[in-house]
Amino acid sequence: MLAAIQEFVELLRKNGVPASTAELLDALRGIELVGLSDPALVKATLQACLVKRAEDESRFEDLFSLFFFQAGALGEDFAEAPLLDALRKAGLGDEQIEHVLAQLATEAARLDPTARMGLGLRRVGLDLLLRLSGMRIDVSRMQSPLQIGYFTQGLLDKLRFREADAELRSMMQRLGPQLGEEVAAAVLKQAEQNLWQLRGAVRGEVQRSFDKQNVHFAETMRSELLLHKPLGRLSMAELAALRHEVTRLADKLKTQKQDKPKKLRHGRLDMRKTMRAAMASGGIPFQLRFRTRHPHKPRLVILCDISDSVRQVARFMLQFAYTVQERFAKVRSFVFVSDLGDATDLFESHELDRAVEKTYAGAVVSVAANSNYGRALRQFVERHLETVTSRTTVLILGDGRSNYFPSEAWALARVKSRARRILWLNPEQPSSWMFGDSAMKDYLPHVHRAEVVSNLASLRRVIDELMV
């Protein structure tokens, strides 16, 4: 019995339970006093003498039940053992299973915690494995979920998963002649399944630990994905999420603020006031007087393509036009496919979703026609050119694809001659502006600036860099 208790103490030390020689001697004296007739009393005596920390209790329990395996333990310590079910499925009876467990239990006590858990003599669980190995999951240095695999592998290495697999294979090869090749194969197969399950549990726990420490990361990632997702692929819910940025763009357009303060402008020199003021002092001092410049509110005219080629993007464009119109004193909103129509009253009298719905139902122009930018621009010049003044910013939203109809670029030139500036927001990349039925090559000389707005990121860029 002395040798058995000494070996048991060595196993405790191997598994991180600090047991000194003095405590070993105390345990031997205690066993001498209580005797060996009552296993529960023996266990309690050893635990009282050898375990000093609460975190060591689970390790002691696990090692004691394996090292001092008792007959008839199938309904107690091994009730939830995965190996138990595997052996029953292999056709073994309770007596045979108990014989196999007795052979495996002592060997299992000498294994590392991961190999011991993988053998399946206990309910397979990561929480228990971490307690037995004295480890914890620390993801405080993880900055991104892309690092989950890296941190998972690091934890698997610390838990010695590769060594556990090798240990189990070596043990079953050694015990194969005693257990029988068929039983040994069943045990090894179950062990491989247990280790695979533990691997998945490790990764899942790393993921959960990261989520707990980064509760806003998932929301941030969704925002980042939305930021770079093409407008044409956005769902209705995602389009609704763009309203904040659209509102910000509208406010920026309205205020027309610049990052750098403008040089103070006094207006033209007022000679009459200057001379009159100089007469009062005999011309000394001589102070200049200027005519006061009264700032004028900017005006905005929007031309929005709602053709099928940009249908999803056009929903965003209509949302933009609607929001901008809410925030400007004077905004005229026009939509077009082949013909051009005034949507100002529609946007003013309906909520956003209803206005968009009615627009696509043909309340302003027919949406069944083919795109014809030239015709739409010509109609704008013929019918609505008076809406453009030197204070007007003209904003064109569309891809510029006109189905090979005449571009009528002269019409856009007429608009430019009257407008403060013309801005064109195009959902396509510049590389496609010179090919196919795109008329952008004809329109570019007649706009002050053309920008790509294919996703929310480019929209933000327009807000922060262009609208100043």
C-alpha cells in the first residue's frame, strides 16, 4: 500500500497538485489510523492530507477514481463515460466492460490530462479539461476574429493535443494483446472522436471569450461589411441603415462648411460712404468703407436616374434625393429614365418609402422605357433650365449609360454655363466609363467633378472630401 500511495502522490505532483513529503507522511499515518476497509474514508483521508487548494480538488477526484479503480463502479464514476457507450455498442457485457475499464483506468491515471480526457473514461468537457490542466483561456491580446485560429492552435499546443493522440495510440498498441484487437480498435476510435470534439470545444470557447471581451466587435464588423458592400447588392434593411450617412451628406451639402476658414471678404469698395466718412475728419484718418455682402442660401437641383440598370442603386439615390430635399430651403428633384419628370411635390407630400414606391409605380415617369440620358437632359434644358442659377449646385445621380442614344452633351453644357457647379455621382468605376453604351466620356468635360459612389465607404469619402 505504501508503494501505491507514493505513486499516487507522484501522479498528483505531475498533474500540478503540490504535495510535499511531509504531507505524504501525514497521509500514510492517516491511512494507518482509518484502515483500508472503507474506500470513502480512505479517499477523504488522502484528500484532507494532500489537497490544499480548491482548484486541485477536481484533479484529485479524477486521479483517485482512476488509480484506485473499484469493481462495480460502472453506475457511479463512469456513468457518463463516452467509452462506456462505445464498448456496449461493440457488444461487450457489463463484466467485460468492467474488466476493460480496470485495465485502462490505472494506465489512464499516468496519462497527461488531455490524453486522459480523450480516452473517454469521463464525460468529455472542456471546462473539466481546463481545470485538470490548470489552464485558462486568455484572449486579451486578440485584436480580430481572424486570430481565432491562431489562438486556438496555441491553446491546443499548450494542452498537448498532438502528444495526447500519440500517447493514446501507443497505449492501445501496448494493451492490444490484453484487450483484444477489436476492443482496442473501438477504444482508439472513440478516443479520436473525443479529441476531435475537444478541439471543436476549444475553438468555440476561444470564440466566446473573444465575443465577451469585444461585445461591440460584431456590430462593428457588420458596419464595416456594409461600408464596402456595393450599393447594388444591398438588401432593403441595409438600405435603411444608410439613412444616417445620407442624412449626414445632406447636412454637409446644406451647410457647405470648409475645413479651412475662408479669407474674410468685405465686398466691393463703397466710394460714396468712404468719401462721406473722410469729410467728417478732413480726410485724416482715411477709412475705407465696403458694401456689405449678404450671403445667399445655396440651391440644389437633383437629377436621378431610376432605370433598371441601376434599380438597387437608384433606391439609394432616391433616398438621398428625398433626404436632401428635407434639409434645403430650395431643392428641385427630377427623376428620369427616357423622359424626365419633376418629383419635388411627390417627395414633399409623402414619406420616404411611399415616395419611392410611387416613383417606381410610374407616378412621375414611365420606368419601363430604356435609359436615354440625352433625351432627359434635353427635356430638362427645354422645360426647367430656369431652376438653375449662379447659386445652384446640380447633382446628377446615375451610371451615364444611355443605350447608344445621342448623348446631347450640349444640353449639359448649357446647364453648366448657368450653375454654380455640377457634381456627378456614378455607381460604376471610371474604368467602365469609356466602354459600351456609357456616355460619360461625353459628359465629363461639362461637369465640375465626377465621383464614384459604389458603396457606403465611397459615399463617406464624398461627404468628407468633396462636399466642402
